[in-house]
Amino acid sequence: MVRYAIIGGTGVYDPRILTDLRRERVETPWGAIEVQIGTYKGREVAFLPRHGADHSVPPHRINYRANIWGLKKLGVERVLATTAVGSLNLEMKPGDFVFIDQFMDFTKGGRPLTFFEGGPDGVVHTDVTEPYCPELRKTLIQAAEELGLRHHTRGTYVCTEGPRFETAAEIRAFRTLGGDLVGMTNVPEAVLAREAGLCYAVISMVTNYAAGISPQPLTHEEVLEVMAANAEKLKSLAMRCLEQIPETRGCSCGKHTPPLKV
Ligand code: HPA
């Protein structure tokens, strides 16, 4: 049974921390996804690059529902996701890991945000007071401490629509509102994972200071460079965490919504 998954964000396309890799196609009501499945320390893990294996899918066109539904259908219960982020918080520097504990949604409504569209199953409002799995976050924090990696144990992620970067004024506003980091993909991914009853936590890697804080214009190349420079650290963190996730779930992530019939 494939009970674990890694959703790789920008700069994370290589599943070779896993052995005995095979490809699997999973059909969902929103189209098929393709994952690679392998083993790490006796645990079967699915690897799904969010932007496609060749980074061809921009944030606003990712098929978030197919991705989460497909993982659920495989039997996944725990998901570690990676995100490259810009920083609004001078304490969170390029190269730092942040284990975000909150998000703010500034997407513009063009993305399907839910599995629950009403009809015979009724209306579902899902609790996201604490949007990320506390048990997975604790495991990540412990792994980062053991590995001596620079990290922050909390952070508020502001999700923008993209694919453009933000204006300096937008970043000033997000800072005033209490945002620490900015990225383009964590909503609706985190929300759908909660709706599907999955444990979900994020390894955010700061790749740049956000617009107006950074002294130079932002580029995707800069983001990729910082991700590449920190790839080994990210791999060791994901491996240590995968190995230390408690066998049975001690959180309530699976209990917030009616079970999804995949
Ligand atoms: N803004 C939005 N998304 C990002 C950034 C940023 O500055 N850096 C990496 N992903």
C-alpha cells in the first residue's frame, strides 16, 4: 500500500531518493495523473512533480483536484509537499527552510478550490483553523533540528494567483497583514488535502526576498538556482522525515470532512 507521498514543487523533480521506481497512471474524475512509486526504508512512497516532470504547468493551471484525488485513490495518507517561496520576513533568509503553519488565500477565484460542489452529498464546510498536519510538522521540525538545518518552525504563507511575481505594493500589503512568505501553489493544494482527509505538511524553501524587498528584479532562474544549491539539504530532510513519521496517525486530519468516495 502506498501510504506516503511527496509533491515536488519548483526545483524538485527527481524521485531518486526512492528505490525500485515504477510509473503508475491514476484515473480521477478530473483527468489522469502520473506518479512514480518507489520505496524508502520499507515505506512505499508516491512522487508527484506538481508542475510536471519538465516544469511545463504554471501554478494557475495545475490540476490540483486530480493530483490530490489520485494520491487518495492510491491509498496515500501522508503528504509532504515542497514549495519555493519568496520571503517578506527579513528573519527568513534565502536558503532557510520554513515549516508553514498558516496560509492566506489571495488567488483570484480561477482555480477550483474544493471537492465538495453540493448536490446530493450536501454542502460541506471544512475546518482549516490549523491547515497543516501538526504531527507531520513536528516530524519535519525534529528532522531539521537533527540535521542542523537553518529553519523556522512556523510561518504564514500568502498564496497569489501568479504566474507573474507580485508588485512591491502587494508585498507591503501582505506584510502588514502578517504574511511571512509568498508563493503561488499552496492554495488550493492544502485545502484539497484536508478535504480528502490527508495529513499534509510543507517544506518551504526561501529562494529570494519578495518584490520591493529584493534589491533586484525577480527571476525564475534565481528561484531555480537557490533550489539547486539546496537540493541535497532538501533531500536529506525529506528522507529523515519519511523515516520518522509515526506508523499510525495521531492527529485529526482524517476527521474534518465526510470521507471522500474515491
Ligand atoms: N513570489 C511568488 N512565488 C515565489 C516567489 C516570489 O517571490 N519566490 C518563489 N516562488
